[in-house]
Amino acid sequence: MAKGRPAEASKPSGDIVVSIIVATYNARGLLADCLDSIRLNPPSEPFEIVVVDDASRDGTSEMVRSRFPEVHLITNNVNSHYATSNNTAFQHARGRYFFLLNNDTIVLPHAIDLMVAFLRERPDAGSVGSKLLNEDGTIQWSVKTLPNIGSAFFGARSIITRLFPGNPFSRTHLLHLESDLIEPFIAGYVSSASVMIPREVVEKVGGLDRRLSYHVDADYCKRISNAGYNNYYLPTATVIHLNHRGGTMVSLRRRYRSVVEFHRGSYIFYQKQIQSTAGLGMHFVVVTGLLVRFVISLAGQTPAALWKGGTIAASNMGSRNRASTGKDG
């Protein structure tokens, strides 16, 4: 049995086509904006919204109950983290398609309908991810090859890619750079910030790996691929993703924890999906490389946090301004 597999999923309802699933933690204002965007741009077919509040302390559950009474709200007594919260939602969701959505997203017109239509037309599709836009309208690097050795040098987080994003080696990993952004295409993995999966695929593959925070989407897409399906990127369906607003950059402690989670998740993914086909020498290279990268990343967090401080403060001020207009509940 796959780790994190729901023990007993709910029965599908013939009336509900899409279950929109949002796991959230201490992001009341962001979640309110996300749910407002669904109200403005709902799917044309019957749907439900399932929100899992992962023991937030900022009044998230109270806001959902008062402003969005139509939402199916599940509250955790302890912080169980992203994968476990989504697995809980899988057990309660009744739709034929599960739409996983981050709390720091804004759904744009027709996005959900386009994803549903695509999955109906492509029985080989085990998942479909939307195009993600940054807040300034630029395209987010959300569709990639599966993590591999080359990703360490030419992936989205590498120094080489940040300095020279258009180099031909990075383009092989960041798949949107080679796309016309019109036609859908098969991807290694798509971001779990906005991904739709047929219920039957979730029932076959199981739940998300509860050990993972980073790489949880790559791991799940790999398992979908192992089950005989393809993962697709649909550039005509668009969602805005306010990347990192949902909690990963809010404090120095959280930044340190994110570094630990990223490298731990990298090793877990390697163990699960790559190690069996890698030799002893490659194992040594991977472990050494992750350790070196971990130390460098950890050492760089304090100055990075100081530099980010102004940005975070400005963001928080913007949230307070939204709250004063009633948008934050």
C-alpha cells in the first residue's frame, strides 16, 4: 500500500463533477482571496469546495464558516502538514475529478472548465496542471522534468539557471521554455499548486506521501506515470500563484525549516524513484551533493532573510490594507 493512501475514500456523487481541494495553514487572507476567485470564476458544472484547515491559529476556520458557508470545512486538531491534509480531503471529496489548489492562488476565468474538458477528452491523462502566473503576470516555472542529477545543475533552483535562464541545458528541465504555451504537452511533473486528477487515478495510485513537503508533486506524478498514465500541462488554463505567500517565507525559522524539508524530500525522492537504477558511485555523488548544497543553503538563509525582510513587510502591509476593506474577513 502506498504511503498516505486514504484508508477508505468517499463514494462519488453523480451530481458533483469537481471537488476543489484546498489545504491551508495560517493563511486566512490568502484563502479568502482564493475562495473569492472561485466564486467569481466557478466551474460551469456542479462542484464542491473542500477546505482542510491544518490547525490554523489565525481564525481561518471562523472566516470560512462566516464568509463561505457553502464550503465543506474540515479542521485538524494538530498541524498534520500538506500531504496528510490533502489525503484527508480525498476521503471526503465526492467529485469525479479532484482539483488540488494552493491557498495562495487566484483562479482565472474558465480554468477549471478547461481542465475538466481536457481530462474527459484524454483517457491517458492521469493529471493535468494549469499554467501558473506570478503576481506580475510573468509565467511561473511550474512544469518540469522529474528531478534527476541534471536538475541539481540546471533546475529552477540552480545558480546557473538563475543567472542564465535561457541556456539550452536549463531549457531541457524547465519545459515551458520549449513550449508555444498554446498546445498541451506531456510533462515529467506539474505543480501541485493547481493540478486536477481523476478520482479513479487517485484510487489506483493512492494518497500523497505524507513524509514529503517539497517534491510531493514530483513523487505523485511519477507514481501516476508508473501506473500507466501521462501527466499533462495545459497552458490555456490559467491560475495566478502568489508563490511562497502561503507560509514558507514568513520567518527565519520557517526558512531554515524549508531548507531542511527540501533536502530531506530530495533524498526521499531519490530513494524511492531513482536509487534502484543508480550505481554505488552515483549514490555517493547524490548524497555528497545534497549535503554540500544543504550546508550552503542553510548558511545563506540569514542574509537572505534580511534581504527579504522588506518584501515580506510590504506584503504584510498589503494584507492589512485588504483586511481594512473587508476582504480578509
